[in-house]
Amino acid sequence: MEYTVFILLLPLAMFLLLGLLDSKLKPRVAGILGTLGMTVCAALAYFTAYQFFTQPRNAEGVIPSVTPYNYEWLRFTENLHIDLGIYLDPISVMMLVVITTVSLMVHIYSLGYMHGEKGFQRYYAFLSLFSMSMLGLVVATNIFQMYIFWELVGVSSYLLIGFYYTKPAAIAASKKAFIVTRFADLGFLIGILILSFFTKTFDFATLTATPTAIITETAGATFLGCSVASWALALIFMGGAGKSAMFPLHIWLPDAMEGPTPVSALIHAATMVVAGVYLVARLFPVYCVTPEVLELITTVGAITALYAAIVACVQTDIKRVLAFSTISQIAFMIVALGVANDTDLHEGLGYMASMFHLFTHAMFKALLFLGAGAIIHAVHSNEMSEMGGLRKYMPITHITFLIACLAIAGIPPFSGFFSKDEILTAVMNKSTFWGIWMTVVAGLTAFYMFRLYFRIFWWKNTDCSHHTPHEAPLTMTLPLIFLALVTCVAGFIPFGELVSVNGQPYHIHLDWSVATTSIIVAVCAISLAAWLYLKENKKPTAMADATRTLHTAAYRRFYIDEIYLFITHKIIFKGICAPIAWFDRHIIDGTMDMFANVTQWVSARIKGLQSGYIQSYVWILLMGTLLIAAITIICLL
Amino acid sequence: MDFSQYSLIWEYMQSELLLLVATVLLFFIDLFASPRFLDKWFSGIACVLLAAVTAVSCIPGSETHTLFGGMFINTPMTTAMKMVLNIGTILVLLQAHSWVNSEACKVRRGEFYELMFFTLFGMYLMISSGHFLIFFIGLETASLPIAALVAFNKQGGDSYESGAKYLFNAVFSSAIFLMGISFMYAMSGSLYFEDIALAATANTALFIVALAFIISGIGFKLSLVPFHLWTADVYQGGPTAVTAYLSVISKGAAAFAFLWVLFKTFSPSPEVWQGILYVLIILTITLGNLFAIRQKDLKRFLAFSSISQAGYIMLGVMANSAQGMTALVYYILVYIFSNLAAFGVIATIENKTGKVNMDDYNGLYQTNPKLSLAMMLAMFSLAGIPPFAGFFSKFFIFASAVNSGYYILVLIALLNTIISLFYYLLVVKAMFINPNDNPIETVKTGCYGRTGLVICVAGILILGIASCVYGYLSGLSLTVGI
């Protein structure tokens, strides 16, 4: 399967081509070129998936993983070397399909959405760069390669969030996203270094094959009461939490919505933000040897899920609602991983459920974002108050959006129902407390999504804006229809047969007690949303007034951003940075100035050596030689 | 003598002999072809011939060959070194094209190429020698034609002055070198490297004096302090193409040769020459830098920068290990690309406008963005800023010295890179930041010159990241068995 290398090289070539030619290409040509490149890429990815999943299973019933390509890039010692390669196993192949599909849809969609924007070619170049980085991340053979591409997706995300670089909010958002994720990546890097220091390898295959070796390697090494292995894995998870916007590192994601909407669909809903989930899944056997870290992961995920769901209920910017919904849904995946275990298929249900939800969520959340893009395109605003009654004007967007909402709310037979049900079952098996907690969050999900849906498409009957909104062009509706179809059928994919914790086929069966509960909760939540938002009325305002404090707090995202600002500006900047800056400006710079002055002074003193006279040159040459000989003789004899 | 001997010679000395054939071929073409043909094709033919020699004979094999009873040794590593030199020379030839074909120079065009090829032949002999006489012949063959090349510009007085200075200094240093090897002969009764290696275990005064003289002779070519004083004057006065050649190829060859002489001859007593080199490296890097920061003339500036670069190169010799050898060859390869990129830009601008002062470069970016970018990359690479190749070459050469335990030496070298960063950035600042009301007009680079520059820039960008180059050299140096 050597051709898989082209899945990476093709977007890279597109990035270089579009990026270097930039405005020399016509926007249309650039867009079509980028889209064609992605089409080929997606075709290759599908073919890879087909070939991979149809290969014969081995004696244990596991699909053997493949490394079709590996290039040793840097070798430090016998064991420690950085390779660049392609590692195919069920989850990386699944990710290849997800990324190329969503990326292709976004490429097509952007042809319409970004039409006439300044910097259209640049936009497509960045999209290609992102696709290349993300694909490189998922096929990484070793943790360092993953880190390299991890940073590259961070950069492309930064570039794309700040695409409208004349808009101050976009610039601020891109900086915020970059700094917050970079801060988390610091933990990731330290984690990698600690882990590789003890295990003497970066290689995923080696790490996951003998995960218990890390325990013996680090035996006895503890730090602040926890074993070093736990610290390393927790720090690695910190990197994942930053990228996946887990509480309290989630603050960048809502702001990242300043980027173009298709970008939000691709990067901040379907692919990059699930990198953290993917990272934990990739290292899952290693995480299983440190149960305390898995517990941490569960807790972080559960808190994030509830927090984001509550905040999503009161936001008025439709992209913000979707952003918080994304955070909450990713937290579902994280929790599912946290409660899983690799002892057997039953215990490992959470792993499969998490990957399944990642897959279905990528499709329906991309659909939601693209639908939101179409709506924003039509009404030229992100605010709910500007919308209402759009179902008449935008029938395709309406139907596809409804399908996505039903999926995320967990209504059968749409894909979200199946994956969410598996997650709830897995959580319930592990602990009833978290099970109930997550069921409540699932109910909240259904509520805020249908609040969004009714506010956009129902609420008002007559349109009072200046012009009539109209349906989006074909380039935009086609991806919507395609993703809606996927959302309808994805639940019936025998996902457990392909991806499971130990690779053996797992037959998914619904746990009807959990399924019924979650359906009832979802239907109740939807009814409540319908009661509140189907027709324009005063009930929502009255409810908000009744719970003023909570409502405001939730609307302001529980003041997490303000807390960050307080800590950074008031404590770190004033208390720590200011004295350091003074020290730097006066003491360190002063020392450097002194060095510079001394250097200049010496330099001026010795310029006479270079007199230009041959006789003095030869004299110095001869004397130098003799002096060297003399000094050496004196020193050595 | 039977004929199998000849066929062996042909097989083992292929690169040297093919280079000679190419030179003779050039000579005849120059003699008999029509002037119009020469104007059009001669430079191209020279480049192609050299490229062909490289492709046919300078691809490292896997075996070591000795000839003439061990006077001539060809190993995979020496072949790789010759390849490095050839690549550099081709780049120099590409950049020299427009100057050599100018009205003033084209009468003597043939000589330029032939002399250059002869010096290259001399360098081959130096690198492959196993005997001090062969080495000396190589040294002289590589030195004397350069004096003629430096004095190549017949109009300006500077060029003559530089030629004369080079010749006098070279002759004097050759005399010291000869003195050194005659002392060696007096001690060991042989001029074979391996015989001397056996006899030189005792640290006698005579041995040390001889060693100092030999180091002085080669140090002259490398322009190590205090044997460096000719460098700036010669670089400034010589034609830019020749200066470029002197600063990278000639220096590179001398470094390679130095490496072999020290490894083959004096490896039993490394502490003596390591002690001497220790001091020389500190002097070279520091003084080179201290002088470089004062320079206003870019060619003079690069002369001093190349002096301090020679100091860094010597760190690889100091390491006295396979890693050091790899790092040294890699350093020179990268240095060739970086320095030739700088010289390429200077040559282009000098040819069209005659300006070589740093102040003339103020605001160059407005009129010549591509040349400025190439120059900037060259400066960044020379200063060792990641991710350009120069960073990696410095990193590897420092790493090799650290692995041999020279922590303080590397620290001093590191501090010096800060000074060097200052003056390299001065050039960048001049081009990009300093305001200028009438900057140098837009210069059009010729096709050859542009090819040369593009290759250099590509080298700067790619060599560091493509770890296979270093890995390949590392594999070769492990076969040497130090």
C-alpha cells in the first residue's frame, strides 16, 4: 500500500502550488485545483480503507496493522530515532476516511461560500496545508512525528482562524487559539520527553505492544506522590486536552468561530479538535496501565461535557452554540475512553464507542456547521435574533439541518443515536453516577440543539428583514445533502467489526434499557424546546428573567475567560513578568552591551595587524609558527 | 612494466585522470574552435565536462585502493570529498560565467578554466596522498595557478597587488612546509604517512617543530590565525569568482587534506596537535570575527567571515573521530552552498554596477527582492540560524567536538557565533531596513548565474532537513576506521 504516501504528498504539493503561485492563479482555477487534489486524495483514502479492512484477519481475529512506508529522519542513538512514516491500523484508516471526506466536502462547499472573497487562493492553499498536516498526524508511526504534525495543524488552524486578517476580532481569536494550544502542547512535549526517556522509543507500535514495560522501566521513579509514568501520560493528555478544547483549556474554541464557517466545520468541528481523542486512543494500551490517569480523563471529560452543554443552552450566536456543542460532544468521546479498559471486548466498549462517535460526530457536526454557513450566507448575521422562519426560504438547508439535529440529539435511526447509546452503555457499566450525569448532558444536548433549530427555522412566521433570504447555490447544498445521507446511514455501519479495543470483531448490540432512557430524555428535551421556541412568544425571556444569575453566568461562560485574564494580566504580567522584564532590560541587556562595547574596542585596537605590507605578514607568519613550536615544546617537554 | 599496471592506474586514479583529460580537451577546444562558438558554448562545455567527470568518477564506491606503493590512496571518503569539491567548483563556474565572458576577460577565458581545473587536480592529489611528496606536489599545483587567477583582471591595480601578495606568502609558507617535512624525514627516514606515524610516537623537540611547520604550511591555505594575513587583501583585490573559489573550494580542500594528514600521520600522538589546534581555533574564530565586524567592503567582510568559518571547520578535526570527519565534510558542503550564494549575489551586482560596499546595499530589497532574499538566506545559513542548513552543520560539528570532551572550546565557539550573528545581520539589515533614496538599480542575473544561485538556495533550504546526506557521509566515515 505504498501509494498511501500520496495521500500526504498530494495536499502538500497543492499547498506549495497554490501558495507559491497565489494571485497568479485565477481564484476559480485555484479552487478547482484544490478541490480536484482533495478528490484524488479522498479516493485514495477510500481505496486504502477498502484494501485495509478487506485483508485477511490473523489467528486472533485481528486485522494486522501495516507500515507501508517508513523513513528514518534523525537518529540520535540506537534506540532513539525520529522516523517519518505511515502507520495504518483501524483507527488511523478510519481517520483518513473522515478527514478526506469532510475536507473534500469543505473544499466543494467553499467554492460557493468563499466566492469573491479576497485571498481566495490563499484560503485554498491553507486548506491544503491543513489537510496534509491532519493526515500526517493520524498516520504518524511515532509520537514525535505526531507532535510535528500536531504543531502543523496548530499553525494551519491559526492561519485559517485569522484568515480575515483585517478584522481585529479574528486576529485576537487566532492568537488566542495559538497561545492556548501551544501552552497545552508544552505539556505534551514534556510528556513525550519523559516517556521516551524511560521507554527509549518514540514508536507507537513498540509502545503499545508492551505497555507494561513502561511500568517496569519507571518503577520507583515518582514525582509529587505519583509515578513518573502517570505524570508523563497526564502531560501528554494535557496536549490532547488543549487541542480538543477540554475544560479548562477550552477557551479558544468559541473564539475560533471568527474564521470562515467552512473552516470551523473542517477544523473546529470534525477533524483537528478530535486530535486529542485520537491521541488518547492511539496510546490507549499505555493509558490502561495507569488507571489513575484514565480516571482523570473521565473526570475532565464529564465536567467539560456538562459545562459546555449548559453554556450552549443560552448562547445567541449560532456558531457559538455549535462550538460549545462540539466541546460537549468531544467530551463524550473523552469520557468514553476514560471508562474503557483493554482487558476484554466488553470492558473496552468505551474505546469502540468513542471512535464510533468520533466518526458519526464528524459527519453530522460538519453538516451542522455547513448548514449554519448557508444560513449565515443567506441572512448575513450570526445572531439568532436576525433569523426565524427560514424553513420556507431554504428547504434543503432546513431538512439537512433537521437531520443533523436529530442525529446529535440521539433519535433513531440517525447515526448519533447509535454511537451515543454505546457511549452511555459503556459509562453506565463503569459507574452509575457518571452514567446518569452523561444522560443528563445528552438531554441538554437535545434541548439546545432544538432550541437552535426552532429559533432558526420556526419562531417567526413573517420575515421582516429587508430582503428575502434565498437557498444557497448548488456547490453549497451538494455537500449538505451528501453529509445528511451519511448521517442517515452511518449508524448501520458495523463499526465494532472494524474498530475495537483489541482489534477483534465486536458485534454491536443495543442495550435497550439505556437506549429507551436516552430516547425518552431526548424526546422530552425536544418537546420542551418546541414548547418554548416553536412560535414567537415571551416564555424564554420570562424563564431567563426567573433565573437571572444563572442565565447571565452561563451566557458569560461562567466567567472562565475573565478568570484567565485576571490570572495572566493581574498576576503573571504584573507580578512575575514585569520584574523579569526589568532585569532583562537593565542587567542582561547591559551585560550584552558591555560585551558589544568590549568587542568593538578590541576590534579597533587590533586593526593595525592588518597593515597591508607583505613583509609584516610574512614576519607574523614566521613568528607565529616559531612561537607555536616554542610554546608547545615548553608545555609538553 | 606490464599493462595491467596501467589499467589499475586508470581504474584507481580515474577522477584525477579524467579531470586532466577534461582540461586537455578544453585546451584544444579553446585553441581550435571559432570565436563565435567559444563565446556561445565554451563556459557551458566546461561546466558539463566537470559535471561529467563528477558523475563518472566521483561517486564513492566501497573499496580502498592504493597505488605507487601507497603514495596514492583512494578511499570512498576521499572520493566523496572530491565530489563535494566538484559540486562547489561547478557552482563557481556557473557564477563566473558572465564575468569571464565579459569583453575585458574573454580573451583569456580558456586560461581561467584550465587553471582552475589544474588547481582542482592539485587538490585531488592532496586529498588522496599517502606520502608527503605527493602531498607537496598537490599543494603547489593547487597554489601556484591561483596566484595567476587572482591577478586575472588586467585593468585594475588591485588584482596585481593581490596576486603578488598571494604568491609571496604562498612561496614563503611552502618553504616552511618543506622545512617541516624535511625534519620529519630526518626523524623517520621516510616520507610515507604510515612510516612517520610509526616513528612519531616520541614527543621530541624536533618532532614538535616539524609538526608546527607542517601545520603552518597547511594553515596558510586554510587561513588560520596567525597565517591568515594575506586573506583579506587577496580576497578584496581578486576577481570575485576567484575569491569565491579561494574561500570555499581551496579552503575545503585544505581542510580535507589537513584532516587526512593529521589522522594518518599524527594520530598516535593527538595531544600535541590537538593542543596546538586548540589555541589556533580560538584565535582564528575570535580574530576573524573581531575583524569582520569592522569591514565595509563586502568581499573583505566575507574574507574575515571565512577565516572564522575555518576555525569552526577545524573543530571537526579536533574531534579526531569518525563523527568529526562526517561533521567536517558536511560542514564544508553546507558552507559551499551558503558562501557561494553570498558570493553569487555579490558577483552579480559587482558585474553590473561595480559596487561592493555594504552601504551600497542599503535598500536593495526594494529593487532586487530575489537577490536580497538569496543573500539573506546565505547570511542566515552562515550564521547558523535554524532551519537552514548552516544551523545543522554547526550543530553537528559542535556535537562532534563536545563528544570528544572539548566543552570550553565549544563554549567559546558558541559565544563567537553571537558576534558573527551581529555582522551577518548587518548585511541583512542594510538590504531590508536601511533607507536609501537611490538604491542599486534592478539587476538582471544571467542564465548561468541564476542557475548557480538557485542551486545554492536549494542547498541551503534542503541540506539541513534531508538527513540522508549526513547519514550517507556518516556511513562513509565509519568505513575509514578512525
